[in-house]
Amino acid sequence: MASIEGTKNYISKYPAIKSKVLGKTGFHASVCGFGCYRIDDGIPQHQKALEKALLSGINVIDTSSNYSDGGSEILVGKVLNKLFSNHQLDRDEVIVVSKGGYLQGSNLKLGMEREQSGKTFKDVVKCTQDLWHCIGPDFLGNQITLSLERLQLEKIDVYLLHNPEYFQTYSIISDAERREREYYRRIKDAFVHLEEEVKRGRISYYGISSNTFADKETKQNFTSLEKVVSIANEISENNHFAIVQFPLNLIENGGMNILNQQNGTKTFLQLAGENNLGVLVNRPLNAINKNKLIRLADYPVTEDRNDNEIFSLIDDLSKQESNLIEKYINYIGLSSSEKKNVVDCISLSTLLKSNYKKFDDPGNFNEIKSTYLIPRANFAINEIGKNYTDDENIVRALRNYAVTTNILLDSIFSNLAKKKNLENENFHSAIDKFANSEQQKLSLSQKAILLINSVPEVTTTLVGMKSVNYVDDVQKSIKCEFIEDFFNYWHNNGSFI
């Protein structure tokens, strides 16, 4: 398990890395942590990224039982076990955070099986057909057991209730006061159980990860830190409620500016600081504004083509696709449904032409490109190629098709990236007024992380690092001096855009 001495020793090995003390735990935590949302055991680059992070000054890992349906915790367990076995990392040097509350995937199946057998988890909230939620003691006990197995650990350093506000959002209780009383009753039951888990030696500390800590107190699913702290103190003056997690970024900064605690006299972060709570920030680069996701990052531009040039490439691709269909696919010995599938997969031009003006975010397009467009094109190329192995003409045609597709997709991405980077200049210019010459050289994502790290009450900013390159990118932020002047401006004036 993590220890004060162990984490302090870890941080001392990386003097260039900024660190803070994680509230009353006393643990020394790197100001950026490895966020494991979308991290999965089945992806080798995720393992390499986590290893790189742990061996270069990042000693906070944040995961959850529902991330990749347990695959995230499995990956963390494998990486930690490897580094411990190779004596590259000691267990007491790293802070492992996990969470419980969601019933999705295998957890949902378990919940349904329990219900059918008459052993339903207490206090389950059925949100949708594919999502239930629960912070009942029996469910939390089950989840901690499964998490420890997947993580290959004897103890979890910090265990968080994962978005307990789902109860308020989906509760069938219509009376607001009664719903609120029930909400905090459930949190209290959970805390009582988590104190028992501390005594059992399965967790060291506990807390809450909530998306509504920084909301206005009038919002239906608001979670009051003031009430949560009071509940913990009712249970024990020496309680182990020590950590809170919430979203904070350049656009969503309610945690610093909305007075939602103690009769509207304090912010969430002020109260967290006064109670010596460790504060973990999530979504530092993914802001939600007016129900729209805004990625706070600059993007590389590799191609320089305008819309007319892109449509010309689409037309060229369309002609190549028609040629492949008419000359080759129509004569492949496949069933009509199999042939239709190949035709659909190779017809990227139609899809791109009809949706081109709908693409507005380079990050989203990149996701569509890597998970949908490229796999479809590769499938069609392989299906055609294996039926014409000795035909030089088809080999040449498929090669040209692949090259044209790559150039076209890169051009669309670059066009979106140029527009996005131009919008980002508003962020850069606002931040650069307070930054020194070295800080001004940082990318937008690096500046966004640095600014959150500069907030005094924030301990660690959790960043999704799905590749070694992401780890390298984050390293530049956590070696920089904090921008305190900008933080003061941000705190006093609210959003700066």
C-alpha cells in the first residue's frame, strides 16, 4: 500500500516533477496522474504508456471497476505486478485510486442474476436498460473484492463512490426534500461500510468522484461537499473520508467560482481546502459547453488543402471505387450479402461526401477515421486482394486506392485541425499574458493542464495517456513552474473566453 515515506521517496527521485501532498492522507502525489478511462488490457500501447508514466515521475493511477468492463484494472494490475517483480517500483511509492458504483457489462449481468435469484443488491437505481447504479454496502463490498483481484493488490489506497448523483438524476422520488434526504442517507450507509473496509485492511482512504460538486446548489443532482463532510464527521471524528474528484477545465471552472457551500459563502474548492481533502481533477482537456464537447488541444496539420481540393480528392476516390467494383468485386466468388458488404466497405467516397460538412472536430474525426473508416477500407482491400493474388493490375489499383484514401482522410483532418487551432488562439493569447517565455511555448493541452495544476487546492490533474507520446506531452507540463497570476485572474473573473 502507498505510504507517506514511500511516496515521498518516489517523488525525490524525480526532482523536476512537481508534486503536492494529497490532503490528509499525507501521500506525496505527482501533480498529474495517469487517468485510466478508455485504457484496456487488450491494447499493448496502453501498457507501454502506463509503464513509461510510472517510471518517469507519475505516481498516481486513477481507474474504476467499469472502465473497459474491468479491463482497465486488469491492465493496471499487470503493469504494477511487472514493475514490482522487476524491482523497478515499490508498492508503497504508488497511489492507486479505484471507484465503484456503475452496473454495466459484466456488472449489470451480475446485478440481473442477483435479482433473478432473489438476492438483489440493496439500493440499486435502474437508470436505463443498459445501465444501473448502486452505492449500497453489499454492492461496494462485491466491487472492492473484484477490483482487488483485477489489480492484484491486497489494498486499494483510495476508493471512491463513482458518481453517486445518478440516484438524484434517476430517482422515482418526486418530492425534492425527500429525494435529497434519501440521497445523503445512501451516502452515509456507503461511508459506514467504507470505514469497515478500512478496518478490514482492504482500502486506506475513501471519497467521492462526482460531476456535480461544482454545480449550483439549485440543480437537482447537486452533491453538497458540506453535507458529505458533515456525514463523515458524524460517523467518526477520525474518519477516512479524504479525497474528492470532479471536472475542472478552462471552460468549466465552477469549482473555483460558484459559491455553493455554506449558504453561498464558499466555493467547492475553498471548502475542500479547509477540510484538508485531496482533490483530483478529471476532464482537464474535455470541456462540455452547451451540451457540446470541446477538446482543449492543438492539432498537427500535415496536409494543406481547401474544401474544393478535398472534394476533388473525393471524386477521384469515387472513380477508383467504381472501377474496383465493376472490374473486380462483381466477379469475386462471394454470396450476394458478402459481396454487398465488401462494396459497402469500399464506398468511403459516398460516406465522406454526404457527411463532410457535418465534421466539425478533428478529435472526433480522428476517432471515426481510426475505428470505422480505415478498418472498413482495409477489410475491403484484403477481401479483393486475396481473390486476385497474381493480378498486377489489381495490386496497383489497390495500392493507389489506399494512398488516395490516406491522403484524403489526412486532408480532412488537417482542414478541421487548422480551423480548431485558429479558434484556440483565443485561449493562447489569454494565457500568454500571464506566462513566461518558456510557458508560452507550450501547446494548448499543456497550458490547460499547467493552469489546473496551478490551482492551490488541486492536488493532481488526471490525464488520459493512451500512448507514450501522451506521457511525453504531459511531462512538459509537470516540469513547469505554476502560473499563479493567471490563476488569481481566473478565480476572480470566472471564464476568460
